[in-house]
Amino acid sequence: MNPEKHLISKILNETDGITSLYEVARASFSDKFFLDYSDEYEYIRSSALKYGKVPDAVTFQSKFPDFDLDDTPEPLRYYIDETKKSFVYSKVVAVNNELVNFLRKGEATEALDFMSSEVLKISQVVTVDNEVDLHASLDDRIRNYDDRRTQSAVTGVPTGISAIDLETTGFQNGELIFLAGRPGSFKTWNLLDWAVTAWESGRDTLIFSREMNAEQLYRRLDALLAQVPFNHIRKGTLSDDDFLIFQQNLESRIKSMTNFIKIIDSRGKEGYKTSFIQSKIKERKPSVVFIDGAYLIKGNGGSEWEKQTSITRELKQIALEENIPIIGTTQLNKSEDLAFSDTYLQDADNVFFLKPIINDVTGKPTGEVFLDAKKSREAELLRVKLMVDLEMMLITEVQTQAFSGGFQTP
């Protein structure tokens, strides 16, 4: 029994074969699923495109005389699903066989890298596309536009920065967002503040870290939630009264929530690749993902540019596949431009630069930063001045203005 052969037979057995081909297409079916009968499927598809109909059995068998039509009593969708499953099974078996070869030679690290790369390739082929028929979906789209007029202006994941939230309408499913800055520009603080806002908006939130361990991150999260000075928490110098306030504030905010916020400490993991991140997303099923130090993910390729390019391309693919927003931090170079690779700008839907404001007299940071919307696919570009107060543990908007030093893409 070969599912590919059954599917081809089903299409040829149907009275209206062209409709069956359309249904196959609507099921996000890739011609890569055909491992044994790719020529036969391509002949049917190209004939339909050229002549507007599927070839009849006689014409088909004149081209492929060794092909005997199978009986196909099940619905078309059954054969589509069976062909997909057969493809995945055969690919996984091939990967498994190759892993055995690596392990027999004692090459465990190479085996892990190979598995991560191949699993991502299989996942990208099997990914379900979202095909939209403009005619059939017209009524639904009009209702959606009408609903937007009466619903909250922020439909996606909020940051807590009202100017950004209102302009972007929140970060939407499938979007990739980067927050970039030089060391000491409060990247992690802003990322965690956005994560807290997302979590308190009712979304299951997953945080990955390559730069800090879990303890360092949850201390910062606890400081933001309790609004108690971070340094006093870190040093253990809270007074009895302040510790009581800290405990009450923390318990009040955390225990009132039913959705999760989780930290995955990825430091020291040799296999910290995008496939690891996707496996945790599939396991935890978050509504939004934050990655502190996205540039530290292990990329594919020889040069650093190739590695960084693979990181951004694969993160964007994961955001689309898992239908969630992914927000990560990365670095700016000394020229205050993106370090590593331009694909951080190309592949992302929104990119923000953090630039601390320096006191002209003392030469020290004032605690204020510019948050520049450097790129947006849809929203207007803004510059927001923020005050980062690590005593009150508040990040607040001071001023907003239009920003012309970025890239807006349609």
C-alpha cells in the first residue's frame, strides 16, 4: 500500500478531478510529499494547468503504463493526510539512520547538529500555509474591519508603551520583532518589561535567555512586578518593612494571574539552535515568546554573517509556523547600527533601537533613553523618550515624536 499511489488514483477516479486538485492545494499540499510518484503527480498537475482538466485514466495510463489505478473508497482528505504522514515517516527514518551512523563514529555533537537541521527542514515542508480566497472571505473580512471600529485599538501583544501600542496595534501573530542596543542600553530591562505587560494582558509568556541565567532574570522580573529597587533585592539589603512590601506586591500580582510566564535558561546548551526554541514552543504552547540575546543562538553556516542570517530567517519561519509573535534582543555596533547582519532588519516586521541619553556635563547616562522605531512593515515610525527608573522599577514614556531615520516597508 502506497499512500501516494492511492492519492493519485483518487484524483483520477473522481468525476471532477480538477476540483480534487484544488482541494489538494487548499490543504497546503506540497509536491515534495511525493517521493515515489512525483512524475505522475506533476503530469496530472501540469495537464490541469494547460488544458483546464485532469487527464482521464486512459490518457494517464498511456503515459504511465505500469500504473494500475487503486480502489479509493475513502474521502480525498484521508489520502492527503496519509500521504503527508508517509512523507514525514520516511524522512524521520532517514534522519534516524544517519544519526546511528554519526553515533557509531562517536560524533554526538555532529549528530545533534544534523538532527536539528534536518528536523527544521522537514517542519518547513510540512508547515500549513494560510491560503485566503478574497471572494469567499469577503464577508468575514468586512465583519473583521467593522469589529475593529468598536474593539480596543490594541489587538496584538502590548508593550505597555502606549505610543508604540497604538501605532502598531500590538505585536501580531507571525511577527518577528527585534530590540537592539549597545551594552548598558537597558535592552533586557525593556524586554522583560514588555514580557510582564504581555503576561498581565492574559497571554502565556515564554522567555529564553542565552546571556543571563534563570535566577538573574527572575530577580529582574520580581523587581519589576513588586516595584522595589533591584539593587536592594540583588544585595539582600531590603529593610523589614520594604521586604514586607516586596512580598505583598509580588504575591498580589503573581497569584492573581492564571496564565503562565516561564523562563528557559539556555546558557551552556551546545544544541541551542532555533530548532530547540521551536521544540519548547511546541511543548509549552505560549502566546508570545521573548528571547534575550537572540544573536547568541547557534546559527548554521561557515561565516558569522551566514550564521546570523540563518538565525533571523529561521526565527521568522517559526513565528509564522507557530502563529505567535517572537520578540528578541540583539546588539548595535559602535556606529549605533545593527551588528552581525542586515537580515535583523530585513526579516523582522518591527525593529527598535535603544539609545541612552548621556549628560553633557558628567558624561554619564541620565536614565532616559530614546526608543526609535527603526523599521515597521505597517506602522508609522516613532521616537519615544523613555525614563528607566531602577529605584521605582518603572519604565515610563516621557515624549513621543515622529522619527525619520528608519525604514518603513509596505
